[in-house]
Amino acid sequence: QVQLLESGGGLVQAGGSLRLSCAASGRTFRRDVSVINWFRRAPGKEREFVAQIFWNGGITKYADSVKGRFTISRDNGKNTVYLQMNSLRPEDTAVYYCEVPIAGADYWGQGTQVTVSS
């Protein structure tokens, strides 16, 4: 199994920056995890894909709404994935979750709240 722990959320003014972290643990992590995703859920809205990174090779993918403002990266030694969020907007306000798919199952962290004030 894999455990995920997000951190780094908070309150920031529009135009500001935050860096989220997703620390992964579990004895099968290195064997089973090929991709890590960030999702978010804003109040009253459906969960939305934000960004993705492949653990080996580092290939990334972004939602159009965050492209050019957010950057996903990883630290292999720390088993941690980061989401650097710049030029934040009020519409980025949401709970942010990291997620890993393994053998047909989805593993989620508990989420971290990001609030952007106008």
C-alpha cells in the first residue's frame, strides 16, 4: 500500500505563490507507482485534474486552467512530489489532493486547503 500526505496549503492573496508537497510512503511505493496526480475540489464543484508527473522520466501534464502558472516536480530521494503554484487566482481556491493509481485502485491523501483572496 501507499500512503500520501499533502502539506503546504494556506491563505494567499491573488497573484501570490504557494508550494504544495505530497510525501509518499509505503514499502511498495517504488515498485508500484508510475504516476502521481494532483487534483482539486472547489466548493460546490466537481473534482478537477490539475497536474501529473511520471515518477520515472519526469514527464508532466497540466490542466489548461493552470498551464504556465503551476509546475509539478518530484524528488526521488524524498519520495515527494511538489506543486509550485504561481500567479494564484481566487478561482484556484480548493482542497488539493494528490493521488496515485495502482493496479486499478486509487490512493488519495487527506488534502490541503488553498484559499486565494481577491
